[in-house]
Amino acid sequence: MQAQTNRIYEFGPFRLHEREGVLLRDDRPVPLTPKVFDTLLLLVENRGHLVLKEEIMSRLWPNSFVEDVNVNRNISTLRRALADSPNDPVYIETAPKRGYRFVASVVEVEMDNADLILERRTSAQIITEEEEEITDSPQSDHGGGLERVNINAHASSISRLRRHALGLSAVIILTLLSAVVCWWVVSQSGHAATTARVKSIAVLPFRDISATSDEHLGLNLADVLITRLSNFKDVNVRPTSAVMKFEGQEVESTAGGRLLGVDAVLEGSIYRSHEQIRVTARLVRVSDQSPIWSGQFDNQASDVLALQNAIAGQVADALSLNLSADEKASLTKRYSESADALQLYAKGRYYWNTRTWEGMDRAEYYFRRAIEKDPNFALAYVGLADRLFTNSEHPEAYVAVNKAIELDPTLGEAYATLGFANMFQEWNWQKAEENFKRAIELRPGYGTAHQWYATLLAITGRVDEAKRKMQRALEIDPTSANFLADAGQMHYFAHEYEEAEAYCRKALEVTPDFVFAHQYLFDIYLKTGRHTEASEELIKWTRSYKSANGRGPADNLRELYQQSGMNGLLRYRVNANLLNPLPGFCYEVAKSYARLGDKEQALGWLEKSCESKDFLLPFVNADPIFDELRSEARFQAVLHRMELARRNELAADRLP
């Protein structure tokens, strides 16, 4: 006869025996009615997932009409059974009006009953009484009455002694086996952590289950944890901009983890009552939904920072990260004392990452508001500088980034911003590289620093290094449309057009209207002679603008391409830039003439671009659009004025 499988779930001091229908606490049985036991079993089997009340009712009372008050009573009974004191951990979370979630760390063990017999009726005679108030309904199998189950063993003294002996033997064997199993699980978990199996984490916005929830409190907590954890060199943490979309969404944690492409997800809930706050957090492996760590933290509501520090520290311990002194210090770093300022900064970063004009304007608004809330919030000054440095050498940008460094000399983001200014505003390539390296040293998990460093490497003739550095940015956030598009740009600079197109297409899968991806595809298709596809990318690029008669330029461009081909489109762009000269327009005109094959005009506008120190001119050294001009003396003169010719020589010397 085939042996039956007895699945055992262990959590805290408890062991739940599925087939035997027994819950033990420290090897002592916990009296539960069958329906309450089945409720616990259902929650444990679906641990980490929200189990709806309707699902519980359909499982426990099939083909019956019952009210959810019966579920509520079972949960209340369970909570009393699982808690000896107010300091015991929370095992069951409530999603108001929806259902419940079992949040404790669970170890699952399967044992063969041929080797282990657990006597359900132990030496203490268990009398189980189940009283359920079922809604009176013609469909109810129970007729609204009481279901009472009495199990009373009236056996002879010999049979009772036999049961006592069996029960005692079972407890001893179970204890020994459980100890062995727990040791094996813990050792394997430690081994997995030390071998860096968890290489990437997403911190989802925490759920605020308080009676009166504070808007964005869960996102603020996640944002601070992301900032702290992203200082670690051995783990990639998705940025706040990648997880903001999950705020207020009922998404299963591991499903969110799969969308974000991470090994583990950190999630949790917040409950505030008067002056107290309780945060429950857990780290779950995405591949098999197994718990890595969980914890519960209680403190004064006014000192959320202490909770943030404790959670980040325990996550680092759970992953067995060998932290440096600087990384340990980052766990308790105070970025701002104002929750409002943190929230405004997170919003600013979200809109800044859209890279649209509207998004940039909104980002500036939120960064300035964050500074108003906390004038000593260094990150908010960095955000403002990032916005102001876009396309122009804005004096206030330098004031802002220098203020950030004055407030916090160890702020990696600030040095990345300085490197960006060194690169595009000052053409100081050596200083830019120093600042990018400093930024990455201080904040290894800041993907933007790697992205901008990759851009510098490409501009200074080190395209292969640039591609590798962009891959590092993508390791940090593979769902970033910005990083994906720029990875495409790096391959475009390397004349690897198929790879460049693939990355840009991936960027558009993430954000269908991401403007840079359309811009890069326009150039890729031009270089590969796919003019019709190039025209469509130009149309998508300019789709958001409307003319006075209600017809967008997309309509005009399509008609123009049909009538005049690609040359007609390019000449149209020259005229549009001349009629509406935006900052950096000289470089755009030079690019259009280079695409047309008009060398004289292209060189002339490049010289004007150099004189006006156009924001995008540094790309001239890498862009294949200018390949036909590189041997021209006037082109080389532009590179010499930018001190890029010497950089090209140094880059050539690096080649094997």
C-alpha cells in the first residue's frame, strides 16, 4: 500500500499538520474547531497571497449560502489561538472588506506516514466543539442551526496508555525530525544568500491598512528603503520610478516581481493607531514564492525613520551581505525629516524620468516644492539641478548642485549631476569621468550615474566600454525605457544597427510614446536606408504637437513624405528649426544637412554649433550620421576645439 504524504507547515513556534488536522505550539496541541483549522490551512497554503472572503466561504461551506460574519469569527478565533501576548508577531493581515493574507515566514515539510505516525488524540483528551452561526437560507445545508462535534475517547486504561506512548513517541520523533529539517532549511537559505542567489530586489509600496490612511505613506516608506538598499554593491534595487505604478494596486507581490524582473520582492503593510505605528515586512523569493525573511516593527508614529533603519538592516542581514563601513552608515542616513518632502521628491523623479517637456516641467515643480518643505533636503536640490541642466547652462543649476554637496558631501547623485554638467556644459571630459566614478563609488545602485558615464565613454571614443556600462545600468533597472533606449543608442554609435533597433523596440514596449526611442529609430532607419520606416518614426516623434487648424504635423509630414520623399522631410526640418530656433538648434540643422549629404552646409552649421556651445554637440564625435565628414579638416577642427580629438587618440591607444 502506498504511503500517504503528511505535509507539515512550520511558522514561529507552531507546526500545522495537514492530514492529521492538528496545530501544535511548542509540541502542545492548540484546540481548534475543524472549520477554524481549515481556515488556517487555507491561509497557510496561500501564504503571501490575498485570500478573498468569498474564496474562504466557498471552500469551507460549499453549496451553502453563508454570511462573511462566519469568516470574521473564524479569523478572530485564529488570532486569539496564535497569540499568547500583545508582543507576539502578526500572522494574519486584513485587507478591509476583501479578505485576509497569512504573512508569517513558513517552512513546508513533507513526511511519509510510514515513518511517522502522529496520534491525533494525544494524552490530553481533546474535546472539539464547533459552533457556527450560519445564515438561515433555503440553500443552507445546515438549516441555521449549530453544528456540534464531540470527540471523547472512552477507552480502557490499556488502550489509553497505548495512545499515550504513541503520542509521546510521535512528539519525540517529530521534534528530532523538525530540528533536522529546520537546520537543513536554514543552512540552505544561508548558502543561497551567501552565494548571492538574490541579486535583485524590488521594494513595492507598502499597504496602509490603518483606519485613516495617510496618502502615499506606503510609497514614502518604500522610497526611503530603496534609497538605503541601493547603496549596496551586491544587490540591484529597482528605483522608485519603477515601482510607483504599483501604489494603490492590488497586485500579487511575486507577479509584480516578475514584471520588474527581480529575484525577490520586499513588501509589507503599515498600521497606525493614535501615536503608535506597526510595520510588517517580508522578503519573498519570486521564483517559488518562498519567504526569505519577515519581521514586525513597532514604534512611535513620529519616528518612522527608526523603522526604516531597522527594516533595511534586517534585509541586509537576511541576504548575508558583507557590508562595508560606508554601506552600514547608509542604512541609518537621514535624507529628510519631512515625509511630505520625500513624497514630493519621489514624484519629481517619476516625472523627470519620462524625459518629456511636460514631465520635466512637472518634475521641476515637485522638486521646488520638496525644497520648500525641507530646505536641507540635499536630494531635492540634485533633482532641481538635473532638471535645469537639461539643454542649457542654467546658473541656478550649479547653485542647486553645489548646495546639495554642501549639505551632504557623500551624496553620489550630486556627483553624477556634476559629471553631467562637466560633459555637456563644460566639455571637461576628465572632470566628468572623475565625478561619475565618484558617484558610482558612493552610490553604486544609482542607475543614472552608470547611464551618463556610458554616454561619456561613447562621446570620448570608448564605445565598447560604453556598451558595458549601459548594461550595468540595465542590471539595476531593466524596465527603464530611458536605459533601454540609451542602450540602443550605444549600439547605434557602434554601427550595430540590428542590436540598436532591438533595444529601442524594447523601450517602446515599456513606454510606447518614449520620445528618445523614436528619435534613435529615425536615425537608425536613415542609416540603413529604410526611409519609409524612418518617416513613420519622425511622425511619432512629433505627434503630440497640434497646429492651429487642428491638423497635427504628423498629417503634414506623411503627405510631405509621399510627395517629396525623405529629402523633402529633411529640408522641412531645416526650415522648421530656422523659423523656430530652440536652444541647440544649430546642431540639429547640421545633422539634417549631414543626412542630406550637403557637406558644406553641415560643416558650417557644426562650426556655428561649436561657437554657441550647443548642448548636444558632444554627440558629434560618436554619431554615425557624421561618418562622411570625419576626414574633413573643418570637422577635425571642431573636435580639437572641444578637446575631443586628443580623447580619440587616447581611446585608440586603449585598443588591443
